[in-house]
Amino acid sequence: MQIIDKVYIDGTFVTPHGDELFELFNPATEQVIGRVRLADAQDASNAISAAKRAFPAFSRTDKRERIDMLKRMHEAVAAKEDELFEAIIEEYGAPVSRGRWMARHASSVLLEAAKVLQDYAFTRRAGTAEVVMQPLGVAGLITPWNSNAGFICGKLAAALAAGCTAVVKPSEMSAIQTRIVTEALHAACLPAGVFNIVTGRGETVGAQISSHPDVAKLSFTGSTPVGKSILRAGADTLKRVTLELGGKSPVIVLDDANFDQIVPLAIQAGFMNSGQACIAGTRILVPSRRLAEFEARVREEVARTQAGDPRDPQTSVGPMVSRKQWERVQRYIRIGIDEGARLIAGGEGRPDGIDAGWFVRPTVFSDVTNDMTIAREEIFGPVLSIITYRDTDDAIAIANDTNYGLQAYVFSADEERARAVASRIEAGRVLVNTLAHEPAAPFGGFKQSGIGREYGSFGLEAFLEPKAVLATS
Ligand code: NAD
């Protein structure tokens, strides 16, 4: 049983002013594995004050100093990779292969930011003016539970690379990962107050950060409804806002696709991170004349997909993070059935042979139309919808007929053809015949999937403001 009773403010681990205790669970067993003492609005204010005090000196550090700091942070987090990996499995339920990737990603984003900073020119010319990219001020960074350590490090990396100081509000459900990352980052010996980490509830700590006049920039990853409330909360003080929100990503299977090759990719894209991924490909668009063939391959592939113990290396779908999330996924499966979609794999309840833990059955519906609830709303679990289309124009229209626009996938035997389709998709990222990640490429959404971009030079500029200086010579 882990007791986490400190927050990190002004370079020191301190007992929070807040005194609410929040239970942490192992989602595979439903057992309580720890308790975290949550910070409150007063703690958030203290953290913001510390970041504000640290800003004048930190914002004047040069590129070289900040690259050194990012490298030290990378080494410190990398040194904790195994501990972090254990926590990600225990506290979040990620299957081992995913957990290993997540634990490594947390340190690698810091190194990626150092590379971006290396190549970035903070000063450029526009006509007669000199344009200087200047750090915005104190940044409020708010993360979700589905990749907590990676988001803490990724957002901090970009903010600090830019010369901003930061207050991080991690998900309250991921406090063990947060403790490990915080201890690692403390060991990197940055100046006091440059970053502060306060775990607390969204309605208190998150709301305080989102509305506080001394916070210049908000970077939030989480659900679309909370993203909208953060945008409203920041409006009074005109905060710069980056929002990475939900998705309902289309997977467009063109009529020439080789199903032996692409069905495994489509299923992986849908069930990645146990379906708890904003970029999951949850609407699979298939040419109507090849539907029966596609369904048969999907049934085989899902039968091979193991849902269960995250520590079993064969498992690719672990438990949902919480009872609430489990119930949400069950509710959507019921809605799909009630709306007349046809189950071709999975369904309600736990997988066979499992009677505890927040496990769900990897589920695929066919005969889904794009106006059904399961095709429109983000489920955030391993529940996929197959939707048929007549021709390529119809496929593109269905793909774009969504409030979201985070990611899309196009699969075809002809890459040029797939790229032509990709050019017509309204999404921040389109993956053509691949599931690869590119850390230097911008990441973020069109429409209600968000505002702004993270990663690479676009992500760095989200923490900078251009200032034009005009002089006589
Ligand atoms: P959430 O929106 O409930 O919470 C995210 C964070 O916001 C948490 O730290 C939470 O405590 C905080 N929060 C809640 N209410 C707040 C408020 N009023 N003010 C300020 N902060 C508040 O999301 P979640 O359930 O933790 O994560 C799942 C959601 O995140 C999904 O919808 C998913 O699509 C989205 N997500 C998006 C991306 C992306 O990059 N686009 C990545 C991962 C997850």
C-alpha cells in the first residue's frame, strides 16, 4: 500500500494544505493499492506563485542551459524506467508491451524536446523587423490518466524548452506514476520553482490553474467537455490555450486493400492502449461489396486478441482504468445493441473466465451507420464500429462527418491513392498504411478534437509569443 502525501512546490516536497485522501486502485484486481493526499486550490496558488517567482531568471536562460536541463531530466526519468513500468501496469493496467513503450516514452519526449530546441531559431527577420520568440510566462499543464507520465514529461519538456515555468496538475488517478516522475525530475536539479507538480481534483486544482491571473498559458489533454470548460475559465484573462481532446478516428479501408495485411493493423489501431486512446481508430469504413470478407477476417483477428491479465505477454487488451470507465464502456455496448448494430465479436460483460477486474470484451459491431451514438461519441474502450461505404467520395464524406478530427488511417494497396484520400481528410494526423509514430511531427486535432499542436517545433511555439522589434538600423 503506497501512501503519497507530498506535493512538489518550489523545488521541495511539501505536505499539501488539502487534506482529502483519494484511493488508488489496481484495475486488474479492483484492490486498493494506495492513497494520495490531494492538493487543493491553496496549494495550486502556492505552486503558481513559485513558478511566477522563478520565471524572470529562467526565461533568460539560454538555449545551451535549457538543453542541458532537458538532458538531465531525460537521464533522470530514464533511470526510473523499470519502476515507472511497474507502476503503469499496477496502477493503470497497461499490458506489458504497451507499458514498456509508455515508460520509455516518458523519458524520450524530454530528449526529443532537446533536439527541437537545438535546431530552433528564436530570432528571425520579417522585413525590417527583428522578430523574437519570447516565452509566455507561467504554464499550467493538465494531464489525463491514460498516459499520465508521458503527458507530464511531454508538456513539461515543451514548456521548459521555450523558457516558461510550469505548474503541472496530473490526473488524480495516476499518483504513483506521478510520484516516480516527480522524484526523478527533482533529481535533475533544476532551479527551485521552475516546475511544480500538484496532484488534486480537476474541479479545485485544475479550475484554479485554469482561471488564475498569473497563469499565461494552459496546455490540457483530456476530454472534450472539460477542455471546453478550461477554455471558458481561461477566457477572462485571455490565456493562450492548447487543447488535446477526444477523437472518433476513421480507418478508411480502400477497396483494393489486402485484408490479410491491413486487418491486423486496423484491429491494433482500434484496440491500442486497451481502447483508452484518443487516437484509436474506432470507425472502420469498409467498401460494402467486400463487407462479408472483411467481417470474416475481423472475427479471426479478434479471436486472437487476448484480453486479460496485463502481466501476461500475450495480452493486448488490459482492464479499463476504473469502475466508472468500465460502466461507461458497458453502457455504450448496450446502446449499440439497442440501436440495431450487429455484434460480430465481444459484447457485454467480462471476457470468459474472468470474474474480477475492470475487463471488457474486445467488441466489434457491424451494420453501424454513422448517425448511431456508437459512431458519434467517444467510448474510450475497445469497442469498434464497422460502417460500409459505396465509393471513395462516400468514404471521405463519412470519415469527415464527425465533430472530431484528431487522427485518421487510410489503408490501400496503392500508396498514391491512399495519399490522395489522406489529403481530403479533416484530421491533425493521417497514417497511410502504417501505425508508426513520428515524435517530430505536430500532434493535435481539427474541430472539437482540440486547439493547437504539441511536439516538434509547433509544440515549442505553443509556449512562445512573437515580438517584433523595429529600429532605425
Ligand atoms: P478528463 O477530461 O476527465 O480529465 C483530464 C484532466 O483534467 C484530469 O487531470 C482532470 O482532473 C482534469 N480536470 C477535470 N475537470 C477539470 C476542470 N473543471 N478544470 C481543470 N481541470 C479539470 O479526461 P480523462 O478522463 O482523464 O481522460 C480521458 C479523455 O482524455 C478522453 O476523452 C480522451 O480522448 C482524452 N485524451 C486526449 C488525448 C489527446 O492528445 N488528444 C490524449 C489522451 C486522452
